[in-house]
Amino acid sequence: MTLTRNSPVTIKLLNSDEEILNLWPTDSGYRIVIKNSQGAVYIVAVHLDENKIPRFDGELEIFVTYKDSNRNPSEISTEIKSPQGKIKVTAF
């Protein structure tokens, strides 16, 4: 059985104080760049499943925000899961 989409894809993920800065297609779906009212920016992914149906997992891929202070260096951090629990990895 072949499925045919009859309407445009509608993605409802913005809060009223947010705006889309960019959206681009990828091999596996779309990436969306969103700016919130405080000026922070984040990227979310919409993946296409095996039937080309868009899926949103709700996970942020990248979150860009302000440094802790003007004197502190820029930093990149993430958490990874290990058998012993979560580990925070940070680079300056």
C-alpha cells in the first residue's frame, strides 16, 4: 500500500515568545533554529521515519546561551550516559 500526503507538514513547537531563525532540510529530516525572548538560540531536529512521516523527539541538539560572566571564558558542555551514570563533559 502506498501512502500519499494530502496536506503540508505542521510543526507546533514554538512558545509565544519564540521565533524561527532558520530551517533547512537534511538527509534524515529537518533542522530548526529557534530564538527565545532572552536571546538564547537552540536547534531541534525533525526526523523522517521509514514512511517519510515527520517525527519530533523533543531533544535539543544544540543550545547557545550567554556566558556566566564577562570574565569567564566561553565554554561548551554536554552530558553523556555511561554504565556508571551521567557524566558532564566541558571544554573551554
